[in-house]
Amino acid sequence: MEWGEWQELPQFGSISPKVLSELLDGGQSFRWEPAVTDQRIWQGVFQDIVLQVRHQPDFQLNYRLLAGGAEHEAVRTYFGCERNWDLLSDNLPWRSDHELKASMDTFPKLRILKQPLGETLFSFICSTAKQIPQIKQCCLNVSKRFGKELISGVYSWPGWETLASVTEMELRDCKLGYRAKYISAIAQTLAREQDFETKIQNKGFDEAKSMLMELPGVGEKVADCVLLFGAGKLEAFPVDTWILKAMKRIYNLENWDSGKVAHFGRVHFGKYAGLAQQFLFARERMLSI
């Protein structure tokens, strides 16, 4: 097997090992693991691309492609290299919000991955009432059984059209539990509506969110996660148990439901609320360890 050459990830900037770990393994994506041969290297997969990333001495990132060798632009898109994350972060209200500033100082240079929308929707359907290791296992089980082997032991996500031909029982055999019926129903819908993902990408936030929430099993949190991590809509403010805990502790939002907290987050943090959410989410999890 011939692997690609290591090359710099352009326009990414420097990032510490702690922040890189949070970016790749903190709940945005569920397809990354430390490489078996070298714990300083992370290996991930999306679409038909398998890649590794590693730090240079100056904390810049190098990457190399193990499969999908012509897809360098897709890698740059995935890591958000076209966006100025320093500028976006500076537009958050950290000057008046000291807890937000503390979170940003704890995880400097944290950003949002821009993942394939279909894969993101699938993984966050799997995420309901599960922890990160369990979600990873669900994604791996489905990819291994129905996807394509890209390199030894690494499999692509199969896509909605393939999943539309899979029975609910087969999905349950992949340890999806009750989520199998939602995955099966969504697959049937999206196999017919092959422009659905393009529509979500092109719609405004509110309309895109409403469209997603019409799908079986997609509630407000899943829709916001898909919009933030799959469609790049940074105004999305996903609210899970960690964010509910953080918002209650920091902003005294006692007895607020997740919908009201999400609205507060979008108003308080502005058009890049999803980026603020990631800073708060990362620090809240760290404080609970």
C-alpha cells in the first residue's frame, strides 16, 4: 500500500494537541481515532477519504491521504480552511462574557468541522441517548457491514441510497436499537429526494431546521447539530445535557427547556453562536472530569 506524502494543511494555523483532540474526538465527528502506530497521529474517514493528521513542532498540522488521493480540496473544506476562525472567534461577546472568555482561553483556536451532511445526519441520529464511544461503535458497525472497505479495516459510510435497501432488523443488528427505525425511514425518504441535502445547504437557518425536523427522529438538538457540523450554519446552537448544565451554571437559566436555551444562545452569542457553544461545551466537559 502506497500512502500519500505528508503536506501542510494550508490556512489552518497552529493548534495544541489538547484542542486537536477536542476537535476530532469531542463530539463533532465520530470517525476519528489515534493511529495505532503513533498516538501523536489521528486517523479519520469521511466520504471515500481516509487521512491522517499530525503536529509539526510549531503546532501547524500536516496531513496525508491514505485513500481518496485526489481529494485534497475536500480535506481543506472539511477542516474549515476557507474561514478565518480567529476573526469569527473575535466577533463573539468574550469581552463582556467572562465565562465565554475562560472557555476560549482553555481551548484556543477551536473551530467547527465542515462534514458531509448526510453522514452528519446519520451520526447524530445515532447519538440520541448515547455516549461518544457508543456512537462511534454504531457508525463503525454500519460502515463495516454496508460500506466499502477503503483500506484495511477502514470503511466508508454507505450512504442513504444503500441504507434504503437495508431492513430495520439488519440495522438493529448493528446495535442501533430504536434508532434503526428512524434511520430506515430517513433512508427511504432521502433515497427518493436526492436533492434534499443541497436544499438544506442552500436554505436559510430557520427553513433548513424546519425541513430537518420533518424527518423521523430528528428533534431540535439533532437538527442544530446537523446544521452546525454538516451545513456550516454557525448560528445553530445545539443544546445537550452538557450545554444545559453550562447554561444553568453560567447564566442562571433555571428550569429552562432546551428550546428556550437554544434561543437564548443564538441571541446572546449572535450569528456565530455555534462556535461559542463548542467552547462552552468543551470546557464544561473538562470541568466535570
